[in-house]
Amino acid sequence: MNHSATDWGIVAVFATVYLGMFLGGLPRLKLDRSGVALLGAIAVIALTGLPVEDAARAVDLPTIVLLFAFMVVSAQMRLGGFYTEVTRRVGAMPLSRAGLLAALIFVAGALSAIFSNDIVCLAMAPVVARLCLQRGLNPLPFLVGLACAANIGSAATLIGNPQNMLIGSVLQLPFGGYVRQALPPVLISLGLLWGWLAFGPGSRPGAQDLARPVGVDVVVEDAPPFDRWQTAKGLAVVTALMGIFLFTDWPRDVAALVGAGVLLLSRRLHSSHVMGFVDWQLLLLFIGLFVVNHAFETTGLAAEAVAWLAAQGLRLTDPDALLVLGVALSNLVSNVPAVMLLLPHLGASASEAGVMLALVSTFAGNLLLVGSIANLIVADLAAKQGITLHWKQHAQTGIPVTLVTLAVVWGWMRWAG
């Protein structure tokens, strides 16, 4: 209790911000998570008199730069029609229901490991829905599979999702080393996801037509036409970046920023159009949370809480404790804020703990429909096709798949460690 009034004011702002993360905003106010984080940063700056320069230093700039650069890369691939064309080609294959599920899960997982899982879902979901309806298949397992596969696949690399970018940047994890540790549980988990969807309860005979909308015309939003040159340009930059990440020690943020600059040099795609696909709100969310969390750390209360937990036998360096806390916080306040809270307290074994945190916080997003933005994107786009994806329907796959895949992570990290 030996803390100043300013410290307790910071605690109040911190608690309000994370309440906003949990609720998705604040009651009676037109604020989303990004708005709450930004106002929280403003509040702690005003409350503490923190110079703006010091607040800026609290932001992990390499993470912001890397995130921005890959948003530009993903925009290039989307505007080139790459995601839509790949999905259409997979759908055109003469595959059985189980075969089509396997192909879509593999494609979504692979693309999400390199590009943003949210962008992959945004581009693929309408096409997947239309393909299922045209084939007379129940689209719900395919749509849930798309969201879950995108989340799982994005954990395979340090560029697959925002929280992995943050973990890799702050802990300075080697790109290739992380892939070697993360890829096996990711591949196993994708296989388990396919097995559940292909042979689980939803695969029983007669289930295929349950979700077909009656009397509803299937309308897919206009997708950019496939542009071979723009796609080739984007793939060339991505291939070069992957080579740099895997085989050199060049700073990932600088390399990615140069790659984004190359893509912005275009005679066909206007830079303003490409930049329109950058998720500026997510960048603001990161910046706001960096400042709020830094202010909270200065109170010493976070360190005291971690020390108290350690005295109770709950150490964040323990994989079991990190798994439980990572899953709980990721579903309470979302995975990015959860990772920001846990990262400063991983201790000396930060490398192994960082891999565990990256896998756990990402896989935990499959537990509930609201656990991941990718899930919500798929549900929203499904609704535009006349397909209702309720939280209960998602949970029938999300809960068992999450529990089994987390068990895979726990077992793999125990064995590999």
C-alpha cells in the first residue's frame, strides 16, 4: 500500500483500459479497443507529466515498423487478387469433402504463416462460402476450419500475426530457430483440426445441407481481378524477405520496410489505395498499450504481483503456469494485450518461454468466437452470404480443437525442452 496517489491513478487508468480490451470498448461511449488504448495513453501522460519523448521511447518501434511493413505486403497480395485466385483454384479441384477440407486448411494455414491471418480470412471467407453452397456442402465446417487454420498457421513464424511480431521483436528470437520449434506443433494441430472437421460429429451423413440458406442469392463482394504481375511482384518481395529472415542477421523490421517500399513503387497500384488497407487502428492499439503498460510498470505493482505469484508457487517461467495464464488472459483481454502484459516477466528463460507464449496466445484464439479477430471476420462475411455462424456452432469445433492443440503444444515443449 506504500504507493503514491499518482500510482493508484495509473492503476485506475490501466484497469479501465483492460476492461475496455475485455468488453471491446467502454459502456455508453463510442470507443473501440484502439480508442480506449489511445485515450489511456493520453491519460497516463497527463496524469504523470511524462514527457512525450519518454512516452515515445516506451513504444517498441521495430514491432510497429514490422507490422506496418507486412500490412503493405498483404495489401499488395490482396489487390493482386492472389488470395481469391488460390482459393478458387483449390475449389476447382475434383476433391471429396474431406479432401477439400484438407486443401483449404493447408492453404489457409500456409498463407497465414507468411501473411496476416486476418487478411487471409477476409479474402478467402466469401469464396469458401460460395464454393460450399455451389457444391451443396454445409459451409459452416469449412468456414470454422478456415478461421481455426488461419489462427493455427499464423503461429508457425514470427511474422504470422501481431503478437508473434511483438514477441520476436522484444525477445530478439531468431527467425529460423523459432520456426524449427513452432512448425511441428502447428502441423500436428492443423492435422487434428482436419480430423475433427472431416470425421467428427459435424461430418455425419445428412449434416451437409443443414446450413444452406433457403431463397437467398449468394452474393460475393467484388474481389480484385487476378493480376499476375502484381502477384509475382509481391511473391518476389516475400521470398526475398523470407530468405533474409532465415539466413541473415539483418534487422527484420528494416528489411521488411525496404520490401514495403519496393511494393509501393508501382505504376498500377496507387500508394493511397495500398495504404488504405493498412490497419491503422491496430497500430494505434499497439502504441497506446505500450505507453499504458510502461506507466503501469513504473508503479512497481506488476513486479510485486509477479513476486507474490511466485511465492504461491506460480512462476511465469514454469511452462504450465504460462500456458494457463496465456490462455486465460488471451480470452479475457485478447491475445495482443495479454502478450504485452506477460512479456516483461518471462525471466531468464525468455527464449523458450517466448515460443510457448507465441503458440499458446495464438492457439487460444480458437477457443471462442470472440477470441480472435479472424473468427469475427469469418462470421461477419458468412452473414453477408446468408450463413449464420453462432458462437455455439463455433464452440463445437473451437473448444475441442483448442484443448487438443494446447495439449500438443504442452507435450511438444516438454519433449523439445
